[in-house]
Amino acid sequence: MTRRLPAEWEPQAAILITWPHEGTDWRPWLSETEGVYARLAAEISRRQRVIIVCTDDAHERHVVERVDAERGSLENLGLYTAPSNDTWMRDYGPISVFDGGRGRLLDFRFDGWGDRFPAGLDDALTGHLHTAGAFGETLLERCDTVLEGGSIDTDGDGTLLSTRHCLQSRLAPGETLAQKEDMLKALLGIERVLWLEHGRLEGDDTGGHVDTLARFCDHHTIAHVACDDPADPHHGELARMAEGLRAFRTREGLPYRLVPLPWPRPQHGGHGERLPATYANFLVTNGAVLVPAYGGPADAVALERLGECFPGRVPVGIPCLPLLQQYGSLHCVTMQLPAPPHPYDG
């Protein structure tokens, strides 16, 4: 049977999120961060199901109150309890593939971005959800190798986009990048990998996840971050990344249509460190494309450009400044579950 990794813009059954709580690193900014999650969950729930991981029954009731206050559709909430270290669902949540005529969930190992942070609870979370019935009867396959969802992007037609530096830094002892690529092809049904050699944002502690840099919007279009300020330390590196993107070719041998995303004004943390604000961290849902908003004039430009990239979907801005405090944004805290050919009914 042939496996296929679907694109994010294909029909979805649900979006997965883990709600922040006192036991996470969100504690100093918990109220503001919950505001982002409430807005996000409410916006998604108006169009499709949202599966939310909570800590216990009291936390579930609190989450429902927060989403209800944002006028979300409570009938589209699926609430489950499981312990978690943190809330970066993109990197420890299941990666869905189609295998013959059925959906299959791949549960890769998550080691806290190279054992930098505690991750044992997060690594076990997909298994907890599967046992609790969150994914219906969909098969779960545990994969004894590290792969974070934010490190890959696909066009749904056998092409994967990733950054060489990130995946090289996740190799097991004795493993080569060529072996990692062969593994991706076998497990995900990938036929070719487009490797970005350049591009990284200051403050990014993932080692260069592609979902902060460049994303497929259709089979022929890639949206990417671009820095138009020569004085900014990102300028040269992102210009070299754009050169690499221009060299890529579609399966038909044609150049990709490249859509540069605007450069948000610099954001800094409490110790003066640069935070990785990026509009490439958008989320595609049924009927909408949710775009991080950082409170500057570039927000409107990003909404317009991504709206043009996804015709038929409503571009919606989600204020994400609190998420930057832990060096992530919108796409990082979510994971989509595709609908066909075997819908999730959890």
C-alpha cells in the first residue's frame, strides 16, 4: 500500500491543541496566553471540531468557560484529560498519513528539541489520547525516531520541504541525513525532499523549523519570510534562503511562485532577547487561514497576502504576542487531523 502525507489545506476533521496550565512554562503569562488559546479555539470551532487536552475535570470546565466567552461553538469541542509538560502540539502531536484506504497516525518520539527541555509527558500524550478514544478507530503507529511536526511541510503530492540544519541536529548516533531522508520517504510516503540550506530566526530554539520560514500554499506556491531591512541581522541569511527557494522546481520542472511575507517589527523578551516573530507560522483550517498578528502595520499586509494564497478561505488575524514569550506562534501550538479517507469521530 502507498502512503501519502496530506497537505494542510486538505479537508480536516479536527485541530488538536493542549491548553496551557500552571505546570507549564506559561505560568508567568498564563492569563494572556489563555486569551490567545480561547480566541484560537473559538475561531476554529466555528468551522470544525477542536480537540483540547486539559489537565483534569476542573480545567475542562475552565476551558469551556474561556471558549464560550469568545463565542465559540461548544458543540465542536472535544475535551480530553492527559498530563503534559508543555503545549507545543505541533511537535509532539500525531502526524497523519493516508495508507491505502485508511488514515494512520504516526507517533514519533519527542525529546524536547534535542533533550533541551523535559518532554516525557508530551512524548506520551498521543498514546494517552488514542487510548481515550480521541481518534476513534484510527490506527496508531509508534515510530522509534525523532521527528517534530514543525520541521516538515508538504504539498500533499510527495514533496517535503525542510531545513537541513534542523534535521541534521536530530540525527540519532550513527545515523546519516541520507538515512533520515529514506526514513521520511518510507514512513510518510515522500518521493523527494527540498532542503533549505539557509534561514533561521533569532530566538528560535528549535534549530530552524521550516514552519517559521517557508510553507507550501498549493502545489506551485511557497510563502516565505523576507526581511527588507538591510540593518536587521536576519537580512543576509533570509536573502540567501530566498535564493535557495528560487532554485527549487516543481515536479513539472517549473519554478515555484514565491510569495514574500512581510517582516514584522522586532519583538523582544524581558531580558532584551529577540523573539521569533514570523507570519509563516499561519494555520490553515476548513474555510479560513489563521494568521499570527503582532500589533504592527505588517499584520494587514500578511493577512492580504495569505488571503490571496488561499482563495476561498477567510484570512483571520489571531493576536499572538503572548506566544512569543516562549518562542513560538500559532502553527506551533496546533496540529491538524485530516478528514478523508477515514474520518476521526472522537
